[in-house]
Amino acid sequence: MEMMIDALTRLPKLKKRNLLVLSSGSYRSGIQAIYLEIAGAQFEIIADSYLPFTAEVRTLLDTINSASRKKASVDEIASLDRKVTSCFIDAAFTALATVPQAQKKPHAVLLNKMQLWRGPWEEGSRNGQWTFDIGSDVHIARAVKAPVLTDFITFDLLRGGRGFLPLQAGFLKIADLFSGDAAFINAGLLSHAVITDKKKRIILTDSDTGPGTSLMNVIAAEHGCPDEFDRDGSQAALHQVNEVCLDTLSEYDWFGRPAPKLAHLVPFEDLLTHSSFKRQTSGEKLATITALTARNIYDFMKRECPYFSSLSAVWISGGGALNLTLMDYLRAYCDPVPVKGIEELGIPPFAGLPVALGLTVNEYLNNQPVYCNTLVTSKADSLGKWVVY
């Protein structure tokens, strides 16, 4: 315990830091482990791993999230917590196994837990959000033998935020890799946008934009795609978009609301029952919903960024970055602004958010501002909870 506390005390004084980011994706994906070496303005990904959730974890989550059930048992949630914790630890050691012995012990672990549930802190209340996360920070700290910083979303809610990961300072650091301003889109189950203003050193927009791959996955399962995903977009590319339906669905009320805004999966599923959508074949639905995802992201950026046409690029990360049809639609909508996968910056497709999180925490340790938006550029008393064993 004393050695761990000493390591934590020394952490802000280090000129070079090795930070291991462990980040959970959706329950249908897995754990991303990114090992960063950061020295001054320079950073390098020295190791990374991606560990899909085991069949046991996916089965447990399917059971707990089943619409036909109102409650999960304590035993089920405890079992899920233990299994997801094991996934975090396995992902950590898979990444650490590839680095030289001298670098195998990170100075800190940054843990973005799996969010099992999120909602009002009182039923029917709009005055606060409560989250329930999965993954034991204590067990991970003990296994990796490093202090763990976690509960980022909870602490953002406590400071009056909307419950987003603290990524703003990190994305400004990534933007230093190229000239000009840019938009960063993480197309996971939901899509999230961060748009930079490098001259002012602020984030113009930090907001959810709407559905990412979530609706595409539902229709891919209906269409009979392998593993219930249209991973590379090859199935959507075989079918025509219903333009009338696309225009109709694009008018969905939530899409037009101003940023910043927080998205939830369930309301968007109403789009799949719209009369103009139900009459299509499953192939047409897949093409149309893929185009809708791209159009919604584009409409959001165009509306929220007054200098959109002068952006140097739109950078895409998350599972959507691997969907070639989604990327083609985005390029068509955003033209002449280029749309690129974040791997062109040397960052793995799934690692946009974990890298930005690691760089943001490094700025926090350097006592620099981490919330860099148009309203406030501020330092943070704390980004989360430190855990030692």
C-alpha cells in the first residue's frame, strides 16, 4: 500500500509517463488496452490490444438486458462484474506482454468501466443522472500493481457536466499532429463528435450526435449478416437507399436539437418502426439506415460548426470506421472536406477515445486545463477516483 501511495505521489512530477488505458466498448464488442508513453508534447502508442468479450459475458449481458425481464438477480450482476474484471485484466496483460521488461510496469492505469445502466437518480426526475458501472478497480490495481484512476463519467456528472468522458484536452493534443481544425467522430453504438478550434485552443463542440452502429446492427441481424454485424458494410453496399424514407427519418426531432446533447439507444429504435421504413426489404433497410447514420453525423457537424467547409479533415474512429459503406456515405456528404480513418494518424480504429482519454489525464497530471470548450477553459480538481491496493 505504501509503495503504491508513493508512486501516486510521484506521478505529477514525472517528465515521462507510461499510462495504460483500459476502456470498455459496448457489450457486443470488448476491451481496448492502449499503452501510452507521453513525454512533453510527444506521445507514442507503445502497445495495444483488443480483447472481445467472451461468450459467457455476452450471454450474461443479453440475459440482463433482455426486454422481457424487469430485474436482474444479484448473482447475475456479481458474476458479470467478476467476468468483465477478468477481461480487463487479460487485456492489460496482453498489451504489456509485448513491451520490453523495463516498460512493463505502467505508472498508472486509466479505467473506463463498462456502463451497465444510466438514468435519472430518482424515478421520473430530470435533476440528475446516476450510473452503474461494471469492473472492479481494486482487483485491476492489485493485478497490474499500479494506481488506477477511474469513474470519469461519474465525476463529470458531479461537476455539473453531462456525463461524457473527459476527452477535450486529449483531442487538442491529437489535433497537433496535423495542420488545421478537424472534427473527430467516434462511431460506436452511438456517435460522438468533438470539433477543434486550434487557434483558440478550445473545443467548439463535444456532444453525442445520434445513432452510430446501433440501428445498423439491429437491421444487420434481421438481414442475416454473419455475427449480426455488417462489419465492412459489404451487405449495405448491395442495396439501394430509399431516399424518401431517408429524408423522412432525418427529420426525427432529436436530431435537430442543439448541442451539447446526450443520446440513449432506446429512443432511436422508434425509427425502425416508422411506416416509411417498415415497407422495405431488409437489404433496403440496411442501406437506408447506414445512409441515415452518415447523414445525421454530417447534418450535426454542418449545423454546429460554422467553419465546417474549412475543416482540414473529419477523422472517424470506432466500429463505424471499419464499415466501408458508411465511410463512403460520409465522404459523399462531407465533400470537399476529406473523411479519414483515425488509423492514418497511427491510432488503431477502436482507440480514438482511449488515446484521447490518456492524453487528457496526462494534461490533468501536468496541472493544465482539461475542459477546453467555448464556455470555460478550466483545470479540474479531480477527473475521477484514485484506487490503490
